[in-house]
Amino acid sequence: MQTNFSDAQLDVPEIARANAIIRKCVHCGFCTATCPSYQVLGDELDSPRGRIYQIKEMLENGRPADAKIVKHIDRCLSCLACTTTCPSGVDYMHLVDHAREHIERTYTRPWHDRALRWVLQLILPYPGRFRLALAAAKLGLPFRRLIPGKLGAMLDIVPPRIEPPAAHDDPQVHPADGPRAGRVALMTGCAQKALNADINAATIRLLTRHGYDVVIADGAGCCGALTHHMGKTDASHRFAGANIRAWMREVDGEGLDAVIINASGCGTTVKDYGWMFQDDPAMAGAAKTISGLTRDITEFMADKGLAEPVHAAQLRVAYHAACSLQHGQKVTEAPKKLLRAAGFKVVEPRDAHLCCGSAGTYNLLQPAIAGELKRRKVATLEATGPQVIAAGNIGCMMQIGSGTGIPVVHTAELLDWATGGPVPRALEGLPEPLAAE
């Protein structure tokens, strides 16, 4: 795609990078076939190609964002299916991130939109605040049918159980069982700790059972993704910087073999810390180091090898590939291979490349589109006739779980169970052979 940035504009590193990305686009339109928002809306402006045109025009003219472009950029899920499809290697992720930052700087949203985003920024990255918000939201559940739009969408994510603080998430070292194979840090996350404490517990057991000391680093917290994708760069960099410093203390101390992530949305962001801090001389080296150490739990376990399964429950598992894992991190085969190695029968839904509609805060900010994507995803998963659905991202688990009666379990929980851990809570009390050992 031809661009016409001035020399003065290209002296700005962010603009120079955006220019290089835009110029790679050859107008082929392959991205429209895999873009979820385009599939639902059928509007060229809601396709990656259409958004690139709009971003190009906005940045070239150095103009503030307007309501039209904000509408179409906001409708992007950042699922990154387009980057998997693109034959030209267009780095759409960083381009749309730059556009969102530009929007945040130059556009004044309607007061209700600003208020909602402020509330999300204030609550979701902090597990204690999120627990309180979930408890308050439960009071509105009896009136759900009377509450429309985005407020109603918030009620839809309220889980039956709000997780209390879990001791295993406190800063500490969980020692390896038996001979020590290495030392890793686990990112315990933010919203996940309030929504499902079992995921971190299962991940810790899985890693220690395979010989790894698991460090919960003091000072680590939210990865920054929630604010990053709202264009709030200062906030996202504060979260990211805290993580980098916390993990680098471990790297410089007893060392780390990896930083383990069990929420793939977080993993995509942490692996991008090197890019995020490339213009910061004080942080660039450390950020690059942490990005290089970061592994999804399934990526790490596939590389190290899974212990012999001790449970023989041959469940039919529908594997949901989270967008942030399959498109953002390009981790596609490892989760399925591990589940098969653990004795599960793995099936995959039609159109597995399409998003479920969760996408961080997307299902709260764009509930209508997210709801349609959920309906489609649940239908394709249920069509495989599974006994359980496995996923590697808490957002996907909550989104899909709100649309089906089939148990939704994290991949790490199933791998932990198969190699000696407890039956996942979502499967307790279900008839044989579902919960059989």
C-alpha cells in the first residue's frame, strides 16, 4: 500500500514503524475471510484491510481520531486471525495498538463510554477490587432481563462462585517434587484469580510434579493487556514494568528457565514486552529478556515432555483454540498433542480459527457482536459431541461457559488430573465414566 508520510513524520519512531507496516499491505483481502467482525457485520470498514486504510488516512494527515474511525477500530477484537492469514506478513497487531493509543490521546469519548472504561481500568486488573465488584453484581442477577446493553453484559460474566484469595498465589517458591529439573516463574494474573483459582493451583502441581521449582515473584501482577488494548499506554507500561522488574530480580538471583503463563491473552502481551519497551533505554534489555523467557504452559510442557498418565478417563474433549494462543503466539499443536498424550480424545470444531467473542474486555464493550460470536462458537463446539471443552484462556472459558451446559476446563487442569492431580472441580459429581480414574 502506498503511503505519503512526510520526512518530519517519519522521524517519529512510532510513525516510521506504522509506515513500514502499512506499506506491506497489498490489498489482497485474504484477511476478510478470517476476520470475525467482518464475518458478522459484512462491512469493509470492519475488516483489517478497511481499518488499515482508515488508520493510514488518519496518521498521514496527522488528524485527531473521529467518531467514525473510533467505531470501526473499537469493533476490532485484536484476535489476530488476519495475521495468520496474511500472505504479506502485515503486523496488524502493532498497527491497531498504535491506532488505539492515538485514539486515546486525540478523541474525547461520550461520557458513558469514558466512565465504563475508567471503571474497567480501575477494577479488572486488581483481584481484590474485582471480587468486590463481582459480589455487588450478584445483587443484580435477579433483574438481568431488565438490564440491557453493556451493563447487562457485565452481569453475564458473573460466575456462580467468586474465588477467595488463594494462598498458593502469594509470593513464595513452590518446591519441585523429587529431583529438580529447573526453576520457573508463574504469572498468577489478575482477573483469573477472582474467577477461577483452580487454574493456578493445577499449573503449580503440574510443574512441581515434573521437577520444577515454581516462583511466585513478589511485585508481579496484571500483565497490562486490559489497559493496553484500550490505548491506555501509560497504565499498561506501569503494569508491565512492575512484572519485568519482579521477574528480573529472580533472573539475576537464582535464575529462571522460563516465565510460565496460563492465560494466553496475558502470554501474547508478555511476549511483546520487548516491542513495547524498545524505545526505553532503561527497560529495553530487561523487557527483551523477559519476552524471550515467556512460555505458555502447554508450550513449555510440550517441550519438556509429559509424565506417564495415571488416570484413564478417556474423555471426548473439544479443544477451543484461544485466538491469543493460536494467532498471537502461534502455539497451535502443543495443547492438542499434550491432551492426546494424556489419554483424552481430542476433537476440534469447525471454523476453529474464529474468535469466541471474549477478547479481553470486548464482550463488555461490544456485547452485541461478542454475543453473536459466542453463539456461533458454542454451536460449533457442541456439534462435536464433547463431554468437556478445554481452553487455555480464562476469558474464553467464561465466554463459552456462559453459553453452554458442557463443562469448560482449562487445559492445564486436565493435564494435572491425568498425571496425578485431583478431578477438575467442573467435572466433579458428573456420571461415570466422565469422572472416572
